[in-house]
Amino acid sequence: MFGPYLQAIPTNPLNNYTDISVVTTDAVPSAAVSGATKGFVMSSVNGKIWGTSKTGGFVYNENPQDPAATQNDK
């Protein structure tokens, strides 16, 4: 039997946003996201999904040693 796969729209726990920015390339950590209040970024080409930062304006960067992560993911 198929679906339903999601019972509710997922919420990004870092920022409580649910909106998705759809892109055609893989997202880059700490890259700006189109629209400042997005919870996720999704590639329409391969279906990959990335979370966004606490502000919702950047792709979440999991590397705490990266200076961009310190700046954008707060």
C-alpha cells in the first residue's frame, strides 16, 4: 500500500519554519536561501533536502569549524 507518507508538514526545529525553497542544484552549506523564512531547501532534480539555519535565511552548516557556520547559523 502507498502513503500517506507524511501526516503533517514537517517543521524545522531550529527555526519553526515549514516553507520550502525549491532549487535545481545541490545546496551549499551556509549559502543564502531565497526568501528569509524557509525551513528547508529541496532539489527538484534529485529530491535531496537540507535544513535551514536558525534565521531561516541560510542552508544549515553542520561544520562548527567553518567561519561561515558561525556567522550564518546562529
